Amino acid sequence: MLLEFATKWFTPIICLLGVFHLLAYAILRISAQRHLRSLAQSLERFTDGIGHRSRLDWRGHLTDQIDAFVEDVREAVKNPTDRDAIGRRMSILDEQRSYLDSYRFETAWNVARSGIEIYPLLGVLGTIFALWLAMRQPIGDATATVGVIVERFGLAIDSTFAGLAMAIVLIVVNSFCETMFVRLLENRRAVRELVTDVKRELIAADCRGVDAT
């Protein structure tokens, strides 16, 4: 009885899980956009007023702006005129540290991406249940038995189709989101490396100044 109930509801369950999965991708994309905007704003404040600053088209993506800001800082820290300003503004990045918070986002994306593989398996599982119940149909009225078997085969096909269809839809959605997610992780890594390199360069410059005196 329980298996029969589960078999009838297997296809709706797969579709419902798929809807929640799509919602999870929407939340991840909104979160990635928010993190990129926060990181870009921090770097914009950081580079405001330095001698050389890139001017990108307003239609450019936030990830490209972040890359440009990173290169601006790398060039500015080599310029003695801008080095003091860079040193004073390091507190902007040290206070927010939004570039360090990547573990939770990366974990959530990996779970969402790996979860796509579940749907074809759920479709196959629903098909197996439906066929198994069809074969265990007790022999009685021939017409009723044939009707139940046909119904079970219909449920099996529906389950397989739902699993494959949801997997295809989610693969397409993931492909659209993947570039942004990867670039976000790369930007955070680049900013972490930038902060380390800038601090090292500032310390080295101070040491050279002390040695000169």
C-alpha cells in the first residue's frame, strides 16, 4: 500500500524537488550578485583618488570591474606617491573582509550542482517501483488487471520523463550561473592575494625607508 502510494506521487515529488532546486539557484545567484556588488564597492572606495584608475564602460560586468580595481591597486602600490594613500586605506578591506567569506557559498553551490545528478536516479527509482508493482498485480479480472498494468507503465514513463526533464532544466540553469559563480570565487581569491601582496609591499617599503635613514 505504501509503495503504491509512493509510486503514484513519485512524479509530483520529483517536480516539487526540482522547483525547490530552481529556487535554490535563484537564491545563490542573488547572493553572488550581492557579494560581487559589495566587493566592487569596497574596491571602488579603496581606489578612489589614486593616481591611475581604470574607467570601464558602465555596462561592464562587476567581475570585470573588480579585476580592473585589483590591477589598479597593484600598480598604485608600486608608485611612491600613491603608496601612503594605499597604506591608510587598507583598513577599508580589513574592516569588511567580505572577500574571505567564500566557504559557505562554495559549499552551497557544490551541493546544488551535485544534486542535479539525483533526478535521473529518482526517475529510474520511480520506474522500478511502478514496474515492480505492475508485475505483482494479482491475477483476477483480466480487463481490470490489464488496466492496472497499463496505468503502472504510464506512471513508470512519467517518472522517467520527470527525472530527465528536471535534470536537463537544472543543467541549463547551472550553465548560465556557473560563469558568475566561478568568477566570484576567483575575484575573492584575487582580492585575498592582493591584500597579502600589498601588505608585504608596504612592509618592504617601510624597511627600505628605515634602512635609508
